[in-house]
Amino acid sequence: MAARKKRSSAEVDAVLEEMLVDAYGDEEQLTALAEGIGDALDFPLDVHVVGEPLSLLAVDYDGNARRGIVARCRREDGTEDVSIYRVIGARAPKRPSARARGRTIET
């Protein structure tokens, strides 16, 4: 597998701008982000949720803004929807700084 190129902040901003160009308000922004993330990934993916190895099957926004974007994961005894923030990829990036985590996206 080829190594992924690390994107600059400007490149990430451009991708987000493209995803969110016609998304107004939280509902539309979360829906657009879920669709963009889903389109960018090849499912299933090996991930971890709270240290447990699972397979990521899909990403969706179910209309619950408090819960946010959800990840449908499969384990041996069935499937489970969890917040995307709980999912860690097999090769997770470094944890973002507090400043980056607090950043909001506005259109």
C-alpha cells in the first residue's frame, strides 16, 4: 500500500470548502461531511473503537446533531453505530492540538 501524502492546512481547508460550499446550517454541514467522508473511504476498513478491533462499514449522519456523524461498525456478534469520533483507524494520525479540535466550520 502506498503511503498517504500528508495534506497541508490549506489543502484540508480547500477540501472542506468544496464539501460545504452549498451546506447551510449544522444539519446540512453534517450531512455534507458524512457524504464526503463516505465517498473518500473504501469500505470495509479495519478500525478500533475503545481498543476493540472492528470493521468500519459505512459513515452516515442520522439527523441527530448532538450525536453527529456516526460510523456503522461490525464485530463478531453484530453491527453497532458509534460516533465517528470514537473510531481510530489502523494507522491513526497524531491527535490534533486543542486549538485544532476547537475550530468551528462556518460557511
